[in-house]
Amino acid sequence: MANILVVDDEMGIRELLSEILSDEGHAITLAENAQQAREARAQGAPDLVLLDIWMPDTDGVTLLKEWQRDGQLTMPVIMMSGHATIDTAVEATRIGALNFLEKPIAMAKLLKAVQQGLSRAQEVARAPVLAARPAVAVAPAAEDQHPAAAFSTGGVAPLPLARSGNGELHPLNLSFDLPLREARDAFERMYFEHHLGREGGSMTRVAEKTGLERTHLYRKLKQLGVEPGKLSKKNG
């Protein structure tokens, strides 16, 4: 089961897509405009977004640019439109959209695009884990790595050690048994705690290290339940 956000200003389209995807076993969140889509994204990244291009408040391409700019385009996005030009579709793909569906959307095309999007999301979620393994093998003496990180237990992927808020090193272990959304949140939580620990809780330096604007960084930490103030006190 995946968490899918459907963004479309037409109620009939929202209800139809919700019914089809719910029948496939997915959990669906509906948004009728860009503002509702922003609010849904602020609650946590869905596994996939179906995003209409033409909407009354903010068009889908502009919203896609906004997510990309703010570092929130961390999930596959499939654009939808009944009268978009080829240039619009190309622009959306260039920004980061995974696919484009033309309305009226045939069920077979919809399900195929959704499956491809969810497969891509799983590949992206696995990428940090797979990339970390050779780093442990070839550079075990690096500051934040340790030979102990090379162990492997069934269902758990070893990652390099991270520095916690009190300055101690601890292994980053993610279970493959977790649902994709929980695994992503767990990784992001450890990622930010690691950088906050290294930077003594300095939001300015962490923003620079992670490439996020301070406002988005604060929102992300709040969403993940990470408290930079506590990490700063532990390092003081």
C-alpha cells in the first residue's frame, strides 16, 4: 500500500482517481488546489503525487517549481492535464516530474504510471543505503565511519556511523521491513540529527550543509520531531 496525493480542482476527477487507486489498496489524500496540496505535503512526503497542471490558484507547474526550490520534491510527481502543450509537459519533466498523463486518463495508463512512480520511489529510498556500503569498505577510517558499520543483519541495512547530539557515534540502521514512508522519515530524522550534532545545533550551518533554506529546515525538523535546542544543550 502506498500513500498517494491527488491534486485536481475537478471534483469528478478527484473522486474517480480516488476510487480507482483505493481499489488497488492505496491510501489516498485529496487536494482541490495548490494550497491544500502544500498543506498535505507539509504533513510529510507522500509516496506519489498526481498533480493537475491547470488549477485556479496556482498552476501545477508553478507548484512543482516551488517544491523543487524548497527541497520538497522528494517524491515522484505525475502531471495531469486535458489541454497542456508539449512545451508545458517538457518543462514539467525538466523540473522533475516523472511522467505526464493526458486527460481523460485511461485506467490502464494510470495504473502503469502509478506503478512506475512507486517503483522509482523505492529505488530512490534504497539509493542512500546502497551507496553507503562501498564507502564503509574502502574508507573505514573516515571520521564518521567505523568497521563495525560493515555488519549486516537480516532485514537491516548498515549505514555509516553518525554523531548524535551528545557527540557519540552510533550506527544508522534502517529496517527494510518498515513501510516506505516510515523508512524515509527515519532516515531523514537521523540525517538531520547527525548534522545538528556535528554543527553544535547551529541552524545556519546545518542549512548550509543540507542545502535547505532556514524556513524550510525549521518546518522539516518540526515535522520530524527533531528539537535542535536539545541537541545544542547536549553539546554545550
